[in-house]
Amino acid sequence: MKSPARFGLVLSTAALLVAACGPQSTPVSGADLIDHTAGLVVPGSVHLTPGADRSRSAQLVHTAQQLYTFWHTGDSSYLDRALSPDFRDNTLPSGRPQGPAGPRAASAGFRVAVPDLTCELADLYLTDDTLTAAWCSAVTSPAA
């Protein structure tokens, strides 16, 4: 099993590759769409496709902030606000429950192994109603 820190790095790399392979138009900054409410993870940058619906984009940015704040804190109330009860993960590892229970189980497992797990949301890329995130996780406790 990959360590949580490496897991974040792998997802970050995959997210950047997906973003690099997307449409070749120059992204527009969405920095003004970031929710700076205390406690929420703040993305380092937000990139939108030109002409994107800014209201819908603001909703997606906020949803991403809720989701990655869940990964940063382990607080399930953020996950509840980010995911629909009908959420379906099409890439589940064997034995992981479907729906929001899946990320809850993953987070709980990570936090047993790495209690001080943190998550940084480096970049968000929004295309229509799809978001791609580059994020990193970090730990300060020594490996067991």
C-alpha cells in the first residue's frame, strides 16, 4: 500500500497530466471565486476555461474546498457538504464501501496510520462542470 503522502503526490501528478492534455486555450484566473471562510482549505490557484459560467464555477470551487478540507482535517461534516448522498466512486479499491462511506473509511484508515495527515490544495482546474485538483498530502510524524 502506498503511503498517504505518496498517494497525494500520485494524484497531483495525474491531475497535472490531465490538465496539460485538456483544451489548448489559455485558462482564466478564478482567484476571485475562492471562499476565504476560516477553516477551509484555500487553493493556491484556480484556472477556468475562457467564458466559463462564473456562478457555477464558484459553486465548484466551494465544493472542492469542502472536499479537500475534509481530507485536511478528517472532519466528516465537510464531506457531507461536498458530496451528494448518491455519490458513486467508479474507482473503488476492493473492500471499500460505495457512496460517501468510502471516503470516510479511507480517511479513517489513513488517520490511523498517519494521525497528523494534512492536505494542501495546490491548484484547481475547472472545465464546464468538471474540476481537476492538484493536491499534496504531508505528514510530520515518523513512519511506524
